[in-house]
Amino acid sequence: MFSTPRASTALPLLLGAVFSSPALAAVNVVTTTQDLASLTEAVGGANVKVAYIARGDLDPHFVDAKPSYMLKLSSANLVIAVGMELEIGWLPSLLSGSGNPRVQSGTSGYLEASAAITPIEVPTGSIDRSRGDLHPQGNPHYWLDPENGRKVARLIEQRLELVDPGNAASYKANLASFESSLTTKEASWSASMASLKGSNVIGYHSTFDYFAKAYGMNVVGFVEPRPGIPPTPQHTLELIQLGKTSAVKHILVETFHSGADAAPIASGAGAKVDTLPSSVGGATGVDSYLGLFDTIVRILTTGA
């Protein structure tokens, strides 16, 4: 299976077997999210045409399986998904309805980018609806750690080489350029976020847990009592007390969630609601993967 291994030991052999193939005019790539589209564009450059399905200002867990999405997939050479069952509610039916054998799960034209990363928060014990919308493979919002973005970009580069070996040199060069820019940006982000290292925060959902871990913040609670479950008055009161005792100053809310549920918690605990884009396209002007972190860091450190 091409989509699930955590290691790519077979890839060099596969590349060697097909490296003499001619370059494609353009690789048609469909990604499930705008974040993956941005990373694919950075690595693919002029040799790819990229479309995405889930807009960055909407919750990627919930996407309507529209015929127009199936049409996009029908002509794709490569589909790149987040994986870890983030798209479980809509992607399988879209792939099936596309009628495109090149991009079905298990083919070289289908890639789950989660194969590149080490997941956090993998649940233990029985998983049932009483625990909310848990992901059995762990927290799927891994792109919000920029180092995971680096790992995903490398995996995308490998797969582009596999489906389009004639443009391998270009993909390698584009990846090197992206990594150089990312390294420079990471130094800047780390310097800006240093003042928040060790601080306690509350999330709305577990979306920003990878980001918090990357910059040394502790997520001590969630507005949702369980994933996907709206807060009750009792839970809100408990979070207010938790916010006070933990000196919480930031409540992280995605742009597609209302801040109304977080507002009384912030007011009672003396904290601030930070409405943050969680994906490329999640707010005005957030049009690249690096720009996503620029915006998140700016809001958290300056409030603007």
C-alpha cells in the first residue's frame, strides 16, 4: 500500500525503476485541504496544477460530497489527503464516485500525508460515541507544527518524483528552496513565541495542540467537553475555575467556530479569546503555509 507506511524504504527502488520515464506536461494534483495545496505548490512549482476540496475557513471534518469534487478527482494524477481519518466522512465516497482508478487508496496516485509524521494523542481503551468524535489514529491537525510541514513537503516531493520522474530535479530544487525559507521563518517564530513558552492555554477543539507543543505551551482544557460536543453551563463554569487556577491568558478558537462559547470563559478567567486561522485560507490574507504561521504568531504575540 502506498498511502499508509511510515517509512519509504521501497521508494528509491521504485524511483530507480521508472526514472527514465519522460516528464509529464503537468501533474494534476487534488488535495483535501488548502494547507496541502500550498505545500504541493511550493514543491511542485510550474510542473503541477493543484486544486483542493476543503476551504481553509471551514471545518475540514465536515465537507459535502458534491459532484463537482468528484469531477476534480476524475482527472487527477495524484490525490493528497491529510489522513488519520480526518476526511473519513466524505473522501471515500468522492474517490469512489470519481471513477478514477489512478487515485484510489492503495495506488501510487493516492497519498496520505500523515505517513510523514509522528501523531500525538492517540487514544487508548475503547473508542465509542460517548467519548465524542475521537480519531483512533491520533490528532489529525499535525500541519500546525511547522516541522511537520517540512516532513510532509519531503513526502510530497518523493511522491511527485514517483508519478513524474522526468521532473525530479525540479522537485528537489523546489523542496530545498521551501525548506530554506521555512528554516528562516522558524527562527523568527520561535523568537516571537518565546514569551509564551510554558504558558497555559485553553483550546476550543484540539486543533492547535501540535502548535502548542511546538512552542512549549500547555493546553489545559477545551471549550468542548468532548471532541465535537458543545459546552454545557457546568463545563463552562469548570473551565472558568481552571482558567483562574492555571493563569490562562489565551483561549484559542478557530475562525470557523463562534467565539460566543469561549467569551464567558475568557471573561470569568481574565483571559483573551484569540480567533486564529487553522489552515491556509482560514482568514483574509492567509494565502500560504508560511503565511499561516506568520498570522497565528502575530495574533498571539501582539493581539493584532
